[in-house]
Amino acid sequence: YIYYQNTTNTLFVKKLNSAVSKLALINMRGQTVLELLDVSTEQLQNGIPFSNIATGAYVVCMRTEANELITKKIIAK
């Protein structure tokens, strides 16, 4: 499961079966705000900090090494 903690601007991903080959944070205009490559499951469980992002709605897109696409909408406050 995926959840975003507004107080620390951190994204947590738990119980993922494989590492993430690409993680992208996309704003509502379709612009990629942040892109990370080769993210380990340990990094995801400990939290990915999203510092300096503006308030608003975003879509987190993750492509796993098993070629599975996972998306989650988040709201940064």
C-alpha cells in the first residue's frame, strides 16, 4: 500500500514485491516534477522525501522491476 504523510512531505510504500525501476511525481498539468530511478524496497519503506514541492494534487507513478505500473494520487498541503 502507498500513503503520503503531509506533515513530513514523505511518501511511504509498504509490502511491494519488487523494487521500483522508475518513480515519477507528476503534477496536474502533466509535468514531471521529480523522477527517481532504481528505488529499492527498503528506501520505499523508510520513506521518499518530497521536499520543495508546491501545494496541490499530484500523481505518483511507479514502474516496478516486474514491469507493473502503480499509480496513486496524493495531495500536498
